[in-house]
Amino acid sequence: IFISDRSALKDSLLDNSFMSFVHQNDSYKRGFLQKKYSYAFDGFSFKGQTDSSNQGYDDLMDTFVFSDLCAEHKFPAEFDSYFENEWYDTLSRIEKWEEVLLAEMNLNINTSAIGHMVSCNYYPATKHFQTTSRGNTRLSAHPDVSLFTVFPFGVESGFTYKNPRGEWVELGKLENWTVFPGYFLECLTNGDLKALEHKVVLPIDRDLERTSYAFFSLPRPNTEWAINGMKVTPENYFEKYLNLF
């Protein structure tokens, strides 16, 4: 995990946009399910959904994913203000940091072939649920689909990761930019750089709600990549990732 000395950005505009969407009725929200979109992981997912590619059916959360791989007008109107005022500035900052990390790792990756998505995650109070996610968690253990996962707004409490000794360590609340490697980076380096396995643990306070905003770097459509000496498309890679589960 790379923790920058750069102070986290304020998430108020994105948070207001996302929570405005979350508080809409179910019929409205399900008009934006992932099946309504044509690429990657864009769209709405909800607890108990069995066909989401963004979360497990038993994860105690609802999510909405949007990206620069899809036209903005196809996303809910609740996000319009964020798109107009902060989206592109945040993307620019993330792209510059990723370029620095790639250079320090001596990785020759064509960044113009990389797009970005945001997973907006809402965890309601756990007192509403009779069962938990796998492993007695709020969000079950997994690596991310990304090249890098970036938290420009910092990290909320509950985020827990597996260290090189196989021990689970809770990171704690952070108010700094934070980034870690995803499964795409592991594949592109043939396993030399491992994806960070992580989860969100249950809070002690069962009334506690939680939100988080993770920015993922992904292969753009119509690009080609070398994984284990084989040429693969983004769709091939997504299938490989989802087969982990």
C-alpha cells in the first residue's frame, strides 16, 4: 500500500451525488443496473443481487460504478454536478500519480490505453441484516480488477488487508491519498507484483453507515495486452478476473 503525504481531497460533491441516487426508490435505481451498460463494470448493484460483477451477492452494500469508458449522459442525473465540476480534475490528478508509480516500477505501460472507473460504495447500518458477508465481513475478501486502486478521498475505518505474511491488518482511517495494486497489475507483471487482497470488516457500532469511493484503472475497449505471453483483449481479462470468484 502506498500512502502519500498528499492530503485527501474533499468528497462532499461526489458523496452528495451518490447519496442522492441511493435515496431514490428501487424501481428508479434498477433502471441503471449493469445489464443496461455495454462495457466493464458500470451500473448499479445491490445487496442480494446474484448477477453483479462488482460485488458478492452477500456483501452488505449497494454500489454504483461510473467510468470514462461510457458517455456521461447514460449515468443517473444525480451525478451531473460531479461530472461538471470535479470529475476531470480528479482524473487528471490520478493519472499523473499513476504515471509516477509506473515510472518508479520501471513498467512500460501505454497509459493512453487505460481508462478509469469509480466504485461508489454505500454500506448501510449492519443492524438491518441478520447475516453477514463471507468470512463474517461487510465486504468479502478480494483483489480488485484494476491496475491500481486509488482512494483520493482517503480511507474509511474497516478497510483490512492481507500483508506478505498472510496476516490480516486493519489500515485504520486515513486522510491521505492511498493507492494499492490490483489484479491487472499482477497479470501484466506475471505475478511479480501481487494484487492486494482486502476486505471491509464489521463495525463494532451496528448503527454505523459507511461510504467509500475507489478509483480503478482499467484497459480501454479495443486494446490488446500481453498476459503470460498471450495476447488478450480487455474482455478476456475481465473473464479471467471474474473466474477468481
